[in-house]
Amino acid sequence: MSFAAYTATAVVDGRRLHFEAMVLQARLRITLADPWEESDVLGSVIHLDTATPGLRVAAPLQLDWARTHSEVIVSEAVSVWKSVTRACNG
């Protein structure tokens, strides 16, 4: 069983994203955190411990938006991941 822990936020194209580290997994779960709506899981950035991390979208209604912004989302996730692993190893 893994438990998510809130890790970081970023704003992409005016939308706030929450990144959550997943214990014992090289991925971050991403939640759309619109202040006027209930938060909705966007998906995950996986394979963060490799040179080829990738976005996996779990919200079909957000697929076009996520594809348009995938490079920025993955880049933000990589930055968060580096910070998390630096804190764990430091």
C-alpha cells in the first residue's frame, strides 16, 4: 500500500497543479486544484528515476489541455522530483 503526501504546487497556463509524491514509487500524482471547483486528478508523471519521464493522463476531459502543456508539466514534475530526492539523500 502506498500513501500520497502533498509535495508541491505549480501554475501551468493559469491552472494550479498539486504534485504528490507516492511512497516507494518514482512518480508524482498530479491534481488540478481549481479554487472554484473540487480538485480533480489529472494523472501522473512516471519514470522520474529515468531519462525519459512521461505524463499519463487519467482525466479524459483534460486530455487536450494536458497534451498541449505536457512538456511544462513534465518539466515541473522533474524539478519537484529532484527536490524530493535531494531532501531524502541530503
